[in-house]
Amino acid sequence: MNKLLYISIILVLLFGCDKSDDESHSGNEFLLHMEGRYILKEMYSEEPLDLNFDDIYNIDLFEEMDCQVVYPLQLYDASVEYHESSDRLEIMFEVSNSQVYSESEPFQQCFFNQSLYYSKIMVDERTGDISVITSGTPEREEEFGYLTGGQYNERKLHLNVDKILFSSEGWQTIPIHVIYEWNNP
């Protein structure tokens, strides 16, 4: 009788594991792989802008920021944390924000870093697509930008942010792309 009980327990242990358990574990490994600190590498817009009012339009926002409070821009960073117990992914990242000192000519504008925090992010392991589930800071988003999505691949975060910026055409909501590269020591 004891042999039958032991054999039954062993069979349950061997064959009782569900395939979805294995799949969720691989998902956890993927999200754990994303964890870490990232540094800003690129920031650009889809349409050329003139943010420094020199009549030269550029998609590279680094080229358009003459007055920077935090320099170099590569000091801006992002961090990703995965909380395995709640299967929750958090992203905090810094983006450049403008402070306009004069909206009449001569225009005066400086850029400084501001952080945005997202408390629940979903990442599709197959495609690397990043989707926002919840935000922890809606009042900051209104002022500093909205994360609309993104992509994770090759240890890089490609984030899409809608920002309100002051350009030579006045205040505009501009979709920008911000790329951070993994930088854990």
C-alpha cells in the first residue's frame, strides 16, 4: 500500500506541472533580463522642429537644445524594476523638459530633466512591445509628457512620449522618441 502511495505521489509530481507554469517562468526571466539602469542615447521627433529659434529645423532634439540645465544629456537615465511577487514591471525615466522664460521675441527657453514614473507596464515577450497599464503620476504627465508605448530589444528601451514643447510655431504636442541603453556595471 505504501509503495502505491509513493508511486502516486511521484507521478503527480512528475506530470502535475502545467505547461503554462513553464511559459510564465520564461516570461519572468525575460522581465528580469530587462531590469537595470539605462542611460539616454537619443531623443528625436518625427517632424523637424526649431526649439532654439535659430530658423534651423532638426529632428535630433539634442541639436535643438542650446540651453541645458543638466549637461550632458547622457546623464539622463531610466530604470526598470521587476517585482516577481506581483508580476509587476515599473519604469522610471527622465526626459528633457522646457522652461520658457519668454514667449515673445527674443524667445528664452532652457531644458532640464524631469522624471516620469509608470507603476505597471506590460511587455510582450515575443515582440518587445511596451504598453502602459497604469501611471503613478498623471499630474506630472500633463506637464512633462505621456508615455504612449515603446519597444524593448537588444537591451535598449525605445520609448514614445507625447510632450508639449514650445517651438517657433508656439506650444505644440509633439511625439518624441527617446532611446535608453542598458548600463549596469
